[in-house]
Amino acid sequence: MRRFLRFLKRIWILNFVRRLYMASKYFNVKYLQIVKWGFTSNEDTNFTYKLKDDNIICLAQTIAFVTKKQYSEILGYINEAESNEELKQHIILTTSNSKENRFADKEILFGRRLGWYAFARAIKPRVIIETGVEKGLGSVLLCAAIEKNTKEGYPGRYFGTEINPDAGYLLTGKYREFGQVLYGDSITSLLNFTDNIDLFINDSDHSSEYEYDEYVTIKSLLNEGTIILGDNSHSTNKLSQFSLENNRHFIFFKENPLNHWYPGGGIGISFNER
């Protein structure tokens, strides 16, 4: 076999074909996943998927490091969210009754939002803000975390910002008791906000300039323990930049979807030592 490979390498065109085949093996599975997704999924934006098991482990380790909690505690929160059948049934029922039903998949998959939930459970925030609600999958997941925290004696409140008046339809029922959507331009809503923020999640307009403007706008509302999560940090360095400018730590978690063509996004995390 080694002699044969040395022979191929001496002939340029054969070596060229061999190298192309070697490189294509990294992507051929993705092409098959794209075809499968085309037949089995209705989504065309904000794709949902499970994370690989080893990726979940990395996510839990990352959050444990930032929050100074035990890995087992953080993993427990992640499993808690994934096994919340009441929440999943709420999402399925509410989606089936909405005009967006034709764009939704039946299986409820949270991806990196499991990290949002685990952060909310770990630090017990009094105020959570998520900019960019879309249908409200993150909204109800975070409100479910607040519900759990409240039962443990740590009440909190969720605020989502959203420019689309039809967005946020999942935030109904008992989850509406723990949060609300502020409709209008996100920056305008943040400028009118006066409470200190314990957990801030940027997921609105994904232009780098707008993202950075959100961080600057909330700067006066941050406290020493505030954690900022950037949903656009796989595409821009703005949360990293803001962290450097304000003497905050920054790390990035890269998600690795299971059996999905999308390469995954991630979570940028800006924090101070706890």
C-alpha cells in the first residue's frame, strides 16, 4: 500500500484526485444530512438540533468554570431542561395553534440554549434580558428556569426585546407569569430599562455594530456578577472587544450539532471572577 501511495504521489493528476477525495470525506456526510434535512424538517431559520454528548460535557464544564459551581450541578441543570416534558408539550401545543406551525418541527431541541438555561439556574438571576425573541423558544426555556429558581426561593423576571410584533408567541400560559416581551427597537427598549441586569443574552440584529451598541447601552446596568452571553460570537468579536475594554473575562463555547448539516454557532461568555 505504501508503495502504491508513493506511486500515486509521483503522478500529479492521480495525486490531485487522491487529495480531492481525501478532503471531500470531511464533507460528504454533511451533504447526506442536507438531503435528509430537506425531507424531514420544515425549518428555514434558527435551526434546532441536539448537541453531541461530548459537546454537552464541554458545555457543562465551561459553565461550571465560569460560575464556580460543580460540574455535576451544571450537568444536572442541562438534563433538567432536556427532560422537562411539561415545557415541551407547551411548545408543541402552542406551535400547533399558531400560524407559524408550517415552519416548525415536531421534536423540541434546544441546542446551545441549554447553556442559557444552566446559567440561569446556576446564578439565580433576578433580572434576565434576551434581545431578539423570534418565536420565543429561549423565552419559555429561561422562564422555566426562573420558575424553578422561584420555587427554591430565588425569584426573578425575564424581559425579551423584539422588533417584530408577531414574535414571542410561545411565551404564554404559566410561563407568561415569569416574563414579558418588550416590543420595539432593542436599543430603545434597553435605554428605557432601569433595573440592574444579572444575565444578558444578545440574540437580536446580528450586525456587529448593533451587537456592540447593545453592550454599550447596558453597561451602566451591569453589576459585578453580571454574565453576558453573545449568540453572535461565532461571527463577530464584539463581545470579546467589549470585555477587553471593560476588564471582563471572555471565553467562547463552540457547539457541535448531532446529525445536522449546520456547523453550529456557540456562546460567547463575558464575566467577572465570582
